[in-house]
Amino acid sequence: MSAINTRLEAVNQQIQHAIKKYHRDADSVSLLAVSKTRPAEEIALAVTAGQHRFGESYIQEALIKIDQLKALQIEWHFIGRIQGNKTRSIAENFDWVHSIDSVKQIKRLNEQRPKALPPLNICLQIKIDDEESKAGLSPEQAKCIIDEMAHYPRLLLRGFMTLPAPAENLEEQRQPFKTLRLLRDQLATEAMPLETLSMGMSDDLEAAIAEGSTLVRIGTAIFGPRNYPAK
């Protein structure tokens, strides 16, 4: 058994423990393995271990891996900042985008999504706190976008994503996730249930699941420490 297989099993056990602790349905939380900076060989090992959802943040790196692993059954999620000149590559090669934070991005992705592919699944990134460095939409901006989604048939709005500021303890970690869940409950409709809450990483996984996360984004706990390329 590979180290990735062992760590992946441990993460899934951690998720299941939190699901039971907070009385969530057994299949209500999915794992997104964050594979940015990791080689295609490691992703292939994770696929062999049963993982099929992977998150990438750097488009040029991701495109190489998507091509190398095209024979495998993989659902690709883009979770990084969206640059204006990269939207076509995202629209053409990914199944999900988590980091939508402007109407301009939505318009470009809708126009550039190939008609031969199913609609692109998207999550709106919501800014819950006041961190200046964080991207994201305000709740008011999110509502306006939801009201306009009928104009973008090549996109399918699945829910919200957030990246909260670090917190000291479990109760503090839960607060921004609770805020996002309540916003989702307020804005969801029968036609647009916004069933996806993309929230929670290695350090706040339990808090996110306690507050309704349906998709947790875990990288280092699966693949080990990252070696970022020198700038």
C-alpha cells in the first residue's frame, strides 16, 4: 500500500468520524483531493486508491496533468484565482469551478464553454470576513448573480465556496461556515437548491462538516508537504 493510499484512507476516516459526530448522512460529504504542485504519478496513485475528484489552482500545470491522465476517470475542479486570459482553458478542460467572484468571469466562462460538453458546474466564492487579501462576492452580489443565472445556459450554479480566516478553536472556526450555510438557506430555491457548500480544509475540516459542508478540499494530508516552485 502506498503512502498516498494510507493517508487517503486516514482522511476518509476523519471525514466519516465528523459525519457521525454531527449526525450527517453517510454520503453527504465528498472529498476533493487538492493536487496542485503534485505530479501526475501521485494523482494516478490516488485514483487507484479510489479517489476521483481533484482540485487544481495553476492552469498551465493543470492542463499538462489533465492531458497525461486523460485515460483515467477523473473529475477536475478549478479552485484557484481566475485570470481573465485563462477562462477559455478553464471552460474547455474542467468539470467544476469553485472560485467565481465576478459577473465578468461568469459571462466569459458561459461564452467559452464548448457546446459539446455538459454545462460547467460552478460555485460562487463568498467573502465572509474582512480580510483584504481574500477574493469573493458579497451576499448582495451573490443574490444578483443567482437572479441572472438563466442568462448563462452553459453554466450550472451548484452552490457556494468560502476561504475563511484562520481561527483559534473549533467554535470560532464554525462561525464563518455557519454564516455561509445560512446564506445558502436564505437564497436557495426549488429551481436552484444550491446544494453544494465547498468549505473546509485540513485544519478546519470538522468545523466545516459540523456546519453543513458537502465538499471538503484536502491536499497536504493526502499528498504530503508541497514544494512550491521558486518565483
